[in-house]
Amino acid sequence: MANISKRPDGRWRARYRDDSGREHARHFTRKVDGQRWLREQQTALDRGTWVDPSHGRVTFASYYAEWSQRQVWESSTRKAMDSAIRLVAFADVEIGKVRPSHVEAWVKQMAASYAPTTVRARMAYVRTVFKAAIRDQMVATDPTTGVRLPRQRKREAQMRIPTPDEVRAVLDAADDRFRPFVAVCAFAGLRLGEAAALQVGDVDFLRRTIAVQRQVQRARGVVEVRLPKYGSEREVYVADELLVMIARLVESGIREPWLFSGASDVPPSGTTLNSRWLATCRRAGVEGLHTHHLRHYFASGLIADGCDVVTVQRALGHGNATVTLSVYSHLWPTAADKTRKAAASMMTEVLGATADYPRTDEG
């Protein structure tokens, strides 16, 4: 219910009640301005876009601090979110007063010091906060919408896929206990944390599978074992040669239950494994290669051998096929490739493999 009445001082008082029954009022010099304001508030209430005016006085940083405490996050996610929010240039601005211009200035500031991928990642975190604020009716719109971000290189241009010679060189340079770890990343496509968290019981030598059931993360200096990324629990079908390599590692003596033992009774941390990886790459004479590149190597091999997107998705533990396509779509044969190959196959069948066409008639 809304109404407008004239005050003894000659001003107009416009009042309305929100969905919870709480009254809101403003004073205007002209009646027409008060009526316009009431219409705007009623329209917002009807559309579900109304925002309590008192909420807008909460700063971006204070809203994030309160909202983040309610979120069920992994420690790595919380750490990444906290780091991004600390660097927001408009952290102390009232959340209802953050404008696209604030966001644009912040993006330009970051673009001068950070890679486009970093800027985009931090923007995604900030956008998540604003979307939550909209759900909480703290703000009506998301000021990050439409803000242009630094241009990224095409995924196919920036993706590093090791060559077979590079993978062979790293395997040859690895010591006997580290070589199986490299092989699991290269020939089963496990992420660093997933491979680090493997237990002997995860390897089914009869069914020739590896079960990915957990991952290792380092939080506040402590090695933690937890569930894999959402949708990443899976069984990976592996080659006999990889199973033989793992079996030899187990026979040589390990600190069970962990396949790749770390200090004490915990699996190795990512820091430890990265250190060993870098030392191995130096011995192999291979530069610029990260363990995650072995995952690209595995994916590219599956695609080159004709595996469809769902097969690759399940092997890599992506949450859905869209993720797989967004990362590796450029590796699948195009319609032109398939048409050309099919046409070549038909010509070979008709003309023979050694046919020399086109020919010219003699005489």
C-alpha cells in the first residue's frame, strides 16, 4: 500500500510498504516527484528487483566478509576468493554505489600488471559476489556486466602439448620412484593433486583401471586430503605397460597406503612434486614444461586416436562435455578434415593407392 500526503511545512511525504510490511518514506518538494518515486518502487517490488535502501550502505568488502562465511568452499577456493577481493579497488565503496566505471578502472589497473587470464579469474570472483548480492536484494544490478576484459590469446595458441620425444626424455631422466608418477600423469591424465593422492588400493590390476577418489591440497602449510574437484571422481582405463610400472614400484617397497609416499604418513605435497619435476626436466633438457601439460598430452592422444568428446570428458574428469570442448575443441577433426579423409579413402578404393591422377592423353 502506498500513499502521498502534504506535510505542514509544504513538502510531500511519499510512503509505501515492502513485501515484509516494513514502511519506507521519502520527502519531496513537488508532489509529482513523490508520485514518480512511488511508481518506481512499486514496479521494482512487482518485478522482484526491489532493493532495501539501507542495504546499499554496506560496503563491498563488508558484504563479502559476511557472505563468504556462509559459503561451503574448499580451502583453496576460499584462499583464491580472499586474495582477489583484497585487491579490489572499490572494496570500501558502498555496494549499492559501485558503478561499471569503478569496475572498468580496476580492470585497467590490473591489466597493467597481470596476465589476461589472471584479470579474468579475479573478475569472475568479483562477479560471483555481485550475483550473490542480487539474490540477497542488496543491489538491483551487476555493475560488472558489459565490462570489457583484456583480450586473451586463442586457447590453441597458448596450450602447450608436449611432444612424444619430450615425454620420453622426462621419463628417461626420472628416477625409479618418480618415473611412475610422471607416467600416471602422462598416460592416465590425472591432475597433480589426484596423482599425489593415489593409494595402492586405487589400482585394480585385474580390471586395468585406476580409481580417482581423492586429491591432495596444501592449505596453511598443511597437506590435506579431500574429495576431487566436483564431478572428477572416476575410473580411468589404463594401459598394461603403466600397470607394470606401478607394480614394480609397489614391489620395490613403499609407505602404504600411499602409492607415492611423502613425509611421515601423508602423501607428497604439490610443492614437493613440483620440485622433483623441475629437477627431472633440467636433467632431461626440457624447458617450459609443467605437470599439467602432461594432462594435455593425454587428452590430445585420446582425441587423435578417435575418442569422442564424452569419452575424453570421462577420462579427464570434467564436470560436463562443455568444459572438455571449451578446452580441446580445436584438437578434434573439423568437417573439412573428415570430408577430405573420406574422399581420399573413396578415391583410393576406386583408383588404387598408386594411381597417378589427373593424367593427360598422349598422341
